Amino acid sequence: MAPHLLYERHGDLFVGAFNLSKAWRSEAERQLGHFKLRGLGDVALSDETFEPLPTYEAVTPRAGDTLVFAI
């Protein structure tokens, strides 16, 4: 996964990330998925790099979310 932002919602942390292994039908369809950090297993940092999605904007998905980190 290529994380683009980390945000808090109601005391829980979420990550907005692009799934690098998902087969997308077209480039235009590529988008971030939003995942509750607590629900992810085997989370680890790596030294791998990625290019942010061209349509990416560093904004949280909902009003009231608190941005913690964004690329």
C-alpha cells in the first residue's frame, strides 16, 4: 500500500492509501482506499518509494476529520 494521508476520526486513526497490488481497469479509476489503522494486520514501514496519485489532494474525506500527516 502507498499511504498518502493519516487522519483521526472520533479518536481512531485512519490511513488513506493506494493499493499497489489491486488490478485497476483504467488509470482514471485509481483512487485511495480509507482503512482504520487498528483493523490492518502486519503494518510495517518500508524504504520503498512511490509516486502519489496525480489526482491526490491532501484533504480528509469528511468534515470533522483531523489531518495528522499527508504527503
